Amino acid sequence: MPPNIVRDADGLPRIILTEPTGSSAEVLLYGGQVVSWKNERREELLFMSSKASWKPPKAIRGGIPVCFPQFGNLGSLEQHGFARNRMWLLDSDPSPLPPANNQSSVDLVLKSTEEDLKIWSRSFELRLRVTLSAGKLTLIPRVRNTDHKAFSFMFALCNYLSVSDISEVRVEGLETLDYFDNWINRERFTEQADAITFDGEFERVYLSTPTKIAIIDHEKKRTFELWKDGMPDAVVWNPWDKKAKALPDLGDEDYQSMLCVDSAAIETPIILKPFEEWKGRQEISTVSSSYCSGQLDPRRVLYGFH
């Protein structure tokens, strides 16, 4: 069945994904960006800025933007590269992935244009499959080098997660890892805390991270489990109050109900020879958090015993 495409109030084509338990997701052709993921109770699981701009060529603050071929300002391109500012197409040739002939999956593709080649002179095809299943959202990005010479790139899926109160959230799975702190001249440190908690501006790139990270929302008694492959780094970001006020497309209080935990390849860019392909994968699922002596049982969080 062809995907269900509607046009939103701003005229942007959006694909509606649904699955039998009642959860849903919405994906824009603009940026190949997931902008909504609701569970079977119709609760929104992704954060969207109250001041998000929906007018191209601006990037949309929230959901799951795709950062390619650059992360942040670590290169000569615009912030986070150009993939999130382009119109993607439905992909009629998603091979070598098995066909997805249902309304809970969509395949998108972005191919280099003359405009792109002027600012980044590498010919590429970037594909993204978004699949919705009960309690889970899966994204499979793939980059193919269609150039006659090798190139390298950075990549990230920026996951804006909706949380009840950022000061009540903890992130587990990144303990003892090295990270770059973007607020201290990108110096390298080692995480000392048992779990990451938030009481101020926070932007770190954790290196060589495990395949699974848990984001525990105490107030909602809900845990996001982020599982990733092919993207060894993880970016954790919250702008806090001063930075939120300085960002024109973020509401002053929005920082309280959001946390970004990104799947990324930043420290070591991915290198592709001509006609080689890179594939990544991330799954975000939600499980109910249970308390044990006032603390979450880490085995339940990290290994999914529930």
C-alpha cells in the first residue's frame, strides 16, 4: 500500500504512519524529519519547540532531524549540514532492505543536487527508512558514495525526547566514558557520575558508547531505551534557561520538557570509497519504569527486563 501523505497547514507534505495498537508517527519530506511519535494512548513522545519554524529553508526545531554531512559547526558547511533543509523524495528503490509494503513504514531518499555539489562537491545518495511498531520507532539511515573518489562525512539523528521535567530525568549507560564538553573548549573529560542528571546547560559528545542507553523520566515513570548501531557516539544536550532565551526558535520554558540524546558518528568521520555504502540503525522504545528502593533497577533499564 502506498504511504498516507497529507499536506499540513504550511503546505509541507507529511507521511502518516500507523500500526494496529494505535500508535502513530509523522514524517516530513522536508528534511526527512520525524516530527511526531505518539504511543497507543496518543501521548506525544517527541518534543517539538513551541516556536519551531515550519518555513523552508529554516531547520525545524524538534522531532528527529537528520544531520549530514556535518555535525554542528565542525566543518565548513552550515550548522549540522544541509540534509535537514532539503526536500526528500519517496524512495522507490529501497534495496537491499526488504520491501516495506505497509502503512507503518516509509522509505525516503535524498540525492545530491547541483546546488549541493557547489557547497559539498561529493555525489551521494542518503536513504532513510522509518518504521513504526508497537512501542518502538526504528530509523535506518544509509549513505552511498556515488562519486568517483572517496569522501568522509559525519552523521547524527538528533532525538528530541519529550520529558515531564528535565531536572527529574537521568541518563544511564554513559558512566565512565570519555566525552567532549562543548562548553569548555571541547576539552576531553571522563564521566564520573553514576548517572547523568541535569541542573544547568549541558552539551556533551560521549565517545565509543554502548549500543543501548536509557533515559529515565521519574515523574512519568517511563524509560526511553535508545538502541543504536553504526553510530558510536552519543550527544546529550539541554540548553537550560539562558540559552533557551537566546534561541529564536525555542520557547523560553521549552528546555524544561525536552532532552536531546543523539545517535551519532562525530569523532571519527565515516569514510566511503566509490560505490560503498554505510548503514546505521537506531531504535527508540518505551518501557514502564519501576522503582526499587527508590532507585530504578539498572538491570531492568539496561537489559530490558520488564
